[in-house]
Amino acid sequence: MDFQLLILLFVLVLGYFAYVFWPQKRIAAPVEKTRLDYLRERKDVIYDNLRDLNFEFRAGKYPADDYARQRESLEAEAARVVAEIESLGG
């Protein structure tokens, strides 16, 4: 290989590593989540889980008694979360 090409490749690799691993000067401050934010996210997750559970039951992946038990548990948790959201004024 030509010596100039080797130097060029070394400079390019060095530039690549500097670009990737150079520390950022502006680091975003972490976002503080309130209890209400957490509860809203939890409610969304529970509703997604209920939707997935219904889909999998219709696809035949769950026996009826397991489905009923899981659904009851998720609905009870959703009710607790929604009640707490309402008590916080959300």
C-alpha cells in the first residue's frame, strides 16, 4: 500500500472515532416525571396488555379460565390506576 493512503486511512479512522466518542458539551437535563405522568403511562400499558390479551384469546392461545383470570386482574389494576389519576385531578 502507498504510505499516503495509509496516512489518509489513519486520519479518517481517527476522525470517525473522535466523532463517535467525543463527549457532548450540552447534556439534556433529565425530565422529572410526576406521579400523574407515571400513572398515565401505566394506564396506557395496562390497556395495551388488555388489547393483546383479547387478541391472543381470540387466536386460541389462552384457555377461557386463564383469560378470565388475567382479564379480571388487568381490569382491577386499571380501575385502581384510573381512580388514582382522578383523585390527583388528571
